[in-house]
Amino acid sequence: MDTVVEGIVLKETPYSETSKVIQILTKEYGLISVLAKGALSPKSNLRALSLPFLYAKFNISYKKDKLSILKSGMPIILYGTKVHNIEFYAYISYLCELSYKVLLENNDKDIFKILINGLNKMCDGLDYNVIKNIIEFKYLHYLGIDPDLSICHKCLCEKEPYAIDGKIGGFVCSECYTNEREVPSNFKKILERFMNVNIDEINEIKLSKENAKIVNEFLREYYSSFSAIYLNSEKFLLPYE
């Protein structure tokens, strides 16, 4: 079935000497695998349409649960060159790899909107790391590992949070506290905002560097402890200051 889909290229893999398979996250079908015949050739019309991080409208021969065929397309944004700095490229690489790994677990079409809205906000100049963390929080739902923010994760009682530890899954109360990371009294509300905010409605970010650092460290520990996702691109992200 010939059709037009709107999507972003998350990944490319060589396929024979002249072609490659691209993984496209589409608005219409979620993640699909598409064969770009001859795209490795410098003279190919499909070469520019199969670049990683390209957002475009793709004319494809769609085959459900099989390898679709790329026929033509119209580029919209090449995110890798939208902002000219290495840090931006590193974050795009990370978020596209993360999205691909999440989609392998849950090919939900809503992930398309989360990723594209996040990348657009980064292009608008909003804090890369905060946008990354918002996306990471939202992806936990699709992985089926939403953190429980209502209890102390040591005594399992509903108590006021005093500290946080991503390795055990969330907050720790003052009675159970040992050496976990202490948090301010409003930190539960901060995490709830990260989980529930609509990315496309964000116009500015007001978050202290200290709180942003705690959120980032919590998510890194949480993904490491509760998901099976390991990302090569994570090593290119700069340490959070």
C-alpha cells in the first residue's frame, strides 16, 4: 500500500553494499522499518531522505509488520543541523536512541508527539537536560515502570519525603533515612510536574540548578535499576554541572 507518513529517522543500518534500512518513528504507525534502496550511493535521491534525525514526509510502500520501501519524500527538519553545537547533537542522539529502545518495548504512537515536541523545545533554546528529563519521565509509563511517589520505599508507608534514591525507586522518609540524597519539601511536586506537564505547553523553565541535578541523578539511577535499557549515546552527554 502506497502512502505518505510523517516521521523522524531514529536509526540507520547498512543493507547490502548500496542500501540501508532506516527506523522511522511515524505519527501514523509508530515505529516502522523502511528499506532505502541505493541510499548509500552518493547519487541516490534517497540518500538525503535516510539521514539520522531527519524529520520529513516519506512516500513509502507500507507493509504492516514487514519491511516497507522508501520511494520518495519531502524533508522538513534535519534536527542534527538545526542548532550548530555538539551538545545539542549529543542530546538528539541520546533521545532518538532512547525513543527507539522504548518503542521496541511499546510501539505506542503517542511517543512520536513526546519526542518531536521535546526536540522542538530544545531548538527553541529551552534547557536541554530538563527537556531530556521530562521525556525520560514520560517514557517510564510506556515501559510500565512508573515510580511510586506516594510512599517511603523503605517502610512502604505514606510519609512526607525527606530524601530520594533512584536505586530503590523513590522517596525515603526521615525515619528511614540513612545516607540518601536529601530533597527540599516541595520536591514531590517538582517530580509530579515532570511527569504530568504537556511539553508543547512549556514556554520557560524555572528550576534551580541544584534541583535539576537531583532530578537528573534520580532518573539515571532509576533507569539503571528498573529498566533493561542501556544507551551507547549516554557517554557523550556532558556531566551535569
